[in-house]
Amino acid sequence: MIKLQNINKSYHMGSNSLHVLKGIDLTVEKGEMVSIMGSSGSGKSTLLNIIGLLDSHDAGEYLLDGKVIREMSETKAAMLRNKMLGFVFQSFNLISFKNAMENVALPLYYQGVSRRKRNIIAMEYLERVGLTAWSNHLPNELSGGQKQRLAIARALIGQPKIILADEPTGALDSATSSEVMDLFGEINQSGITIMIVTHENDIAHRTQRIIKLNDGLIHTDQKNGVPRPPEKPALN
Amino acid sequence: MFDRDYWHEIGSSLAKNKIRTVLTAFGVFWGIFMLMIMIGSGSGLKNGVNNGMGDFATNSVFMWTRQTTIPYKGLPRNRSFYYRNDDIQALKDNIPELEILAPRLEGGGRQSGNNVIRKEKAGAFSIYGDYPEWNLIDPANIDQGRFLNQIDILQNRKVAVIGKRVLEVLFNKDENPIGQYVQINGVYFQVVGVFSPKNQNMNFGGDKEQSIHIPFTTLQKVYNYGDVVGWFAMTSKKDISVTVVEEKAKHLLKERHKVAPEDERAIGFFNLQKEFDQMTGLFAGINGLIWVVGIGTLLAGVIGISNIMLVIVKERTREIGIMRALGATPSKIMAQIIGESVFLTTLAGYTGLVIGVFIIEMIDKNLPAAATSDTMFLHPTIDFKVAVSALIILVISGVLAGLIPARRAISIKPIDALRFE
Ligand SMILES: Nc1ncnc2c1ncn2[C@@H]1O[C@H](COP(=O)(O)OP(=O)(O)OP(=O)(O)O)[C@@H](O)[C@H]1O
Ligand SMILES: [Mg+2]
């Protein structure tokens, strides 16, 4: 599904340049649920953004679903994001003046689905994340956990092949985080590939594979088998 | 693309900055409003002046005699001369461009006191000896009876066509003037018609309502003018400048009256066409100025809109980033921002247009009616075509105003937009 070979990325600020990714080799198969860990500034978000076509890489090869991603036009990238990818952010990134249903329906708007149809579909996804009763509410009337479930519904509605989540539980308490992870688990069960950036060990241990970044390189890549049940926090 | 969400997006993003939106929109509103008021006023001025001319033949030239200023063929300078009856035929024969020739002779004026008497009533009126063609030079409404005709001329009939005011002074309200007799400078004339002028701005030294037309030949005969002609009114044939007629007539008349060809002052003349063209040019100038000022004001408003769109785009950077992460293509984003700009510009401009047209129409309704007034301002209107072109200009400028902000919105990478605080 995702194949990275020797991915490099530097940021340039004036005369300074910061080499953030120094040659990432990574393959993620379809249906995997992967977490990415590492210290702050190690390049986790940068990596995820490159995978998500929100940012470009300087060198190396990136294959997304078999397609080579290189110097792609923004229009093409936008269409790929719309069809292939779903995003979940730490800060939710909901649109403040749209209600829950409209927020969820937004990706379908860019696919050209009619308003009536996409609102019906949006309600289905709201039901799936348990927010049916909140469909008419604006994002700022929802709790953090509700907002993140809303964002997940929005990420799912385009029926993506991959969900990319950058610290999705970073702003949530542990109980709510656990709920969100349950949801990710269900989504993964339906065959969608998931990549989660996180700082929290217990979140990471609910995925099948943990990749640790250190200073722009993959430090460890360990598969830890089946995700553990939510009741028993990981002892690692 | 242009479904409800599209408009919803536009509406909500503009509504978030209500005061600023309204203030900016006011710039465009004011530009169009002023443009409409100025165009309406310009047309009012033009209509007023044109109405003052009535149906007066604008392609006309008038020619009278003055004293010579150059000695010629043994004749001294400062010599007075008069046009004669045989000049009439000579002009007709020698100037093919001539359309209408109306010689006129002015009889005892009203300055000398009451010159027209009927029974116990009397008044002072201008007396004109005219050919029937006069009514083609300065057409008047014939209220009763008829104007002079060719038989009046040939038979030297003592008939008179009297002005509206003459009728009021000499006749009682319920009297029928046609067939009645009035005494003009001691000679009886039968009234055959009553007229009222279509304009007051074009006159020849007197109120036309207080004038009387009698046959040219009758005037010459009855008051012993011999074969003297006072002056000529001439028009040119269609599509020929009356200046051609003017030049040829001057040349011919100088020759016939032994006036030096280079004597520019011996023949007095007035070329209405030239005056009219100057006025038309003036109105074209005013009109041009109106558009320059109007478009300038509008441009200032449009730049204001472009400016606020830039601010809005900047404030919405993050939101635009989210939209792009969710799959909004650059063209969708551009359409959205240009749409907002066009919407704002057109709405503001349309409001200005409607209010401007409304005010012009209110002014029009409250102005005195055309026929009675000798005002310089009449019937201000805004051409439908002008309104439509103003709207087209608005839409185009809306697009242009949105272009820079839209390009800015898509010039940054989605990830930078998402990170924007
Ligand atoms: N747009 C940018 N311009 C310049 N430097 C950047 C930019 N984005 C990230 N960086 C730098 O690149 C490095 C990696 O950033 P990145 O956001 O990938 O880290 P991270 O692993 O996600 O950290 P955190 O856990 O704190 O989120 C950091 O040192 C950061 O300062
Ligand atoms: Mg990060």
C-alpha cells in the first residue's frame, strides 16, 4: 500500500537548512495498523505529511498504492487525497461555521455528490461514531472526544484506503483516547490501513506494529502481533 | 459547482466579517451610485437643451446683410446693401445642396407700441413676412386652422397666422379666431391659423408666442418694402453639411451684390449646425468625463474589495488548508474566492445601480412636463444598455478583484496552510 525508499526531506530557512528525514525505508501493507513514535522533532509529522501528499519529499521514492508520487500537480494530489486518504489531526481541524453533518459531508462535496445524497451518507457515518444526536451542532458545542470522532467520521466518508492520524489522542484524556482507539480498531477491522503518530505507549500498543523514529531515521520497527484489548493497558 | 454549498460558503465567510464587508462593499456601491446619478444628470441636461431646440432644423444657416468693409469695383467701404427677391431664385438655381430656402422680412416690430388692433383690444407683437417653408425650419404646432401656403404668397393674400399669446390678447376665450380680422399696422388681415411654438430657446429676438406670420410677398407690398429680403434661412440636403450651403451662398450673394470676395464682415450669418455640433461635442465630453470619474470611483471600490478578500483569505488560510486536505482542488478554491468577490461586488454595485436609477426616476417624475418648460434640465434617464454594461463591468471587476487573493490562497502548500496560526 505504502512503499518508501530512502526518503529525504530538508527544511530551508534562509541560509540554514534542517535535514529532517535522512533516508526512510518503509513498507506498509494493506490493512495494517501502524503507529509511529519518536521524540519530539524526530520527523514523525513530516513523514506522515509526505505520505499524506500534504508535503513533498526532496529525494527518494514514494509509491502509494503502486503509483509513483513525484512532482505531482496540486490538482492531482488533491484528487488522490480525496479518494485514497483520510486525515485525523490532533487539533481536529473542523470547520467552525459548519455543523457536524456538514463537516462530515465535506469530502463528498469535493467528489461532486449532491447535497441530499451526501447528507444522508454523512448521517450514516455520524451514527457509526455515535454522534447522530449531535448532527446539527457546531464543532465548538462538542467535547474533545466528540470532535475527534466527528473528524474520524469525516476521514472515513470518502471511503479511503488509508487513514493518517497525527496524534489523534494528543488532546484527549485517557478514557476518551481509549474510545477513539476502539473506533480506529473497528475501522482497521474493515480493512482500512491506519497510521497513527503518537507519544503514548499504551496507544502505540494497541496497534500491530510500532515504528520508532530517531533523528530522521527508523530506529526500530517491531510487530507486536494482535492489538491488545482496551481493558488491559500495555505493560511495556 | 454552483450549488447551495457554494453560496453557503460565500455567505458565511462574508457574514463573519460583517462590518468590514459592508464598509468595503460601500465603496463599490458608491462608485456605481455616483455613476448612475451623473449619467442621469448628463442625460437630463442634454434632453433639456435638446427640448429647448424643439424640432428646429439643426442643419440650418441664417444669412443677413451688414455694411461692407472693403472697397470693391469702384464702390466705397461702409456701403449698406439689401438682398432682393431675385436672390431667392438665384440661390435655388445655383446651390444644388440647398434643401429648404425660407426668406424672411421683419415688419414693424412691437417696440413701437401696440401695432395690432382688434376692435377694442390691442397688443404689441412681432410681425414676420414668411414663406410656407418657414414652418419646416422652425416647426410649430398648428392649434387651429393652417400655416401660410403657396397661394397666400402668389396672391399676396392678407392673411395672418397668429401666436398663442396673440390669440389670448386679442380674442375672448370662447371666440373662434379663424376668419376673423385683425388690424396690423393699419391694414386688415384675416386670421387663418393659430400656432404654439415647440421650443423657446431658438428665437429671433422675441417671444414666438407673441408673433404673427403673414405672407412674405404681402408684407413687401402692403408696407412698401419693394423687393427687399430681410434674411435667408437655409438648410442643406440630407447628409450634406450646411457649411457647404453657407460657403456657396456667401460666394453667390457677394458676387451678386458687388461685395469683395475677401470681405468677411459684409454678410452676417449664423450656422446652427456648427453650434449644435459644438454642443453635441460638449455633451460627448461631459459624458466621457462622467465615465472616467465613475470608473475611477468604481476602481477604488474594487481595489477595496480585492484588499478585503486578501485579508479574508489570510484569515481563512487554515480553513483553506483543511479543505485542501479533504480534496479541494486549486480550481475549486479559486472558484470559491472569486465567487465571493464577484458576489460582493455585484451585490453592492447592483444596490447602487437600483438606488441610483430610482433617484433619477424620482427626479424625473417631479420635474415639470416637457412642452411647457423652457428649463435646461429635462427627463433624466439611464439607458438600459448603460445599466447592463455597468453590471457587466462590475462582474468583470469582481473577477479581477478576486484573482490576486485567490492566487495567494493556492500558492501556499496545504501543509503550511494547515500549520498557519
Ligand atoms: N515547515 C517547517 N519549516 C521548518 N522546519 C520545520 C517545519 N516543519 C517541521 N520543521 C522542523 O522539522 C523537525 C521535525 O518536525 P516534525 O513536526 O516532523 O516533528 P515531530 O516528530 O512531529 O515532533 P512532535 O512530536 O513535536 O510533533 C523539527 O525540528 C521542526 O522544527
Ligand atoms: Mg508532530
